Amino acid sequence: MERSEQLSIAEALILASPEPIPLQRLASLIPSCKPAAARALVDELNAEYVMRGRAFEIWEVAGGFQLRTLPAFASYVQASQPERPLRLSQAALETLSVIAYRQPVTRAEIEYVRGVDADAVLRSLLERHLVRIAGHREVPGRPLLYATSRRFLEVFGLARIEDLPTLRELAELAPEGPASAHPTLDSVVSGSDAEERSGHAADEDDAEAWVEEADGESFDDEDPSGESH
């Protein structure tokens, strides 16, 4: 099979896939193609897109490949969407951060770091498929364990969880200064063994307030740097 035909097949498969298509799957669907060759096809397609000045590129996210528009066109793509994108409150983002950097983690561990009840926020994250149940902690009561999902990687444009920036890098980027200026990040880094902790629950009004839609700055439930297709 000619190289040009393999390129066309790879492009068609990535474009048609509703989710990021894994490398092994992509290679298996292209005749006479091994994983290393499939990755080379993706690199060649991206090089061609750059050369031709196309408005999209292939991203490696959530363990697979996905065609996405470039960040420069995000405002135009968002304006074309008929529905307002889902948003996450500040509390949801903080909870998601704790889960991402300490996973797998129990609800009590999350509540210890944040200092408030996390039940309602966790339900919201589960409904958005950003968080998944990852089993049980083998301690008395066998509490549920929470971890980030494949959807989390897709939304944040990460190929794997190891691609998350380190907490030190995040602290250096923050305008307030070092990690000690950020209670949530500082707790994630320096917290003791969570199995010995107890949660600090907020009252019902506080719990409801944590899951309200943010009126100001918030995170749209889409990839922040580009739209997927």
C-alpha cells in the first residue's frame, strides 16, 4: 500500500472516531502498519497541516489521537456552539485538583485537604465523567476511592496523567507567589497519611454553595486550548 493511501486512512480514522483513538487500534486498522509506523503517519499529517496553514492538528490526548481545532480559533468555534458549555465552580476545580494529584483518594481525604464537605461536588464531577470510582480502600468501612477519568485527560489535553504540571511549577506560575500562599496546593503536597485523618464537614448551606455555577471566572467543560472534533 502506498504511503499516501496510509496517510488518508489514518486521517479518516482519527476524524471519524468519537473518542481519541489509541495508537494500537489505529495501527490495526491501517493495512500493513505497525504502531511505530502509525505514529510516524500522525507526525507527517501534522507537519502537512502546519505547512498548509490548516486550522486544526492531531493531538495525543487520553491515550489516543484526536483531531482538534487550533487555540487561535477557539473563540470562533465557541461562538458557533448552540448551547452554553458546562462550567465548573471554583470548588469543583479545587476538588478535581486534589483528586488529580493524590489519586486514588477517598472522600474523607479530599475533605481533609479542602476543609469542607465534598459529597455534592463529587457527585457533580462524577456526572460530568471527569472523575471515576476506582475501587475501595482496604480499611474498616472500605470507603470508595476516586480517580480522574479518561474524559479528564481529554478535556485538559493530556496524553497521560503523568503529563500534569508539577505542583511546584503551578505555584511558580501563580501570581500570589509560592505554594505556601495556596492552601489547597500546599495541603496536597505536604498532607500526612490521609488514612489517619478525619473530614471537616460544612453545613448544608455551604455544601450547596460549593456546587453553584461560578458567576465570574470559571472553567468551561471543554478543552481550554482547542475544540475537539
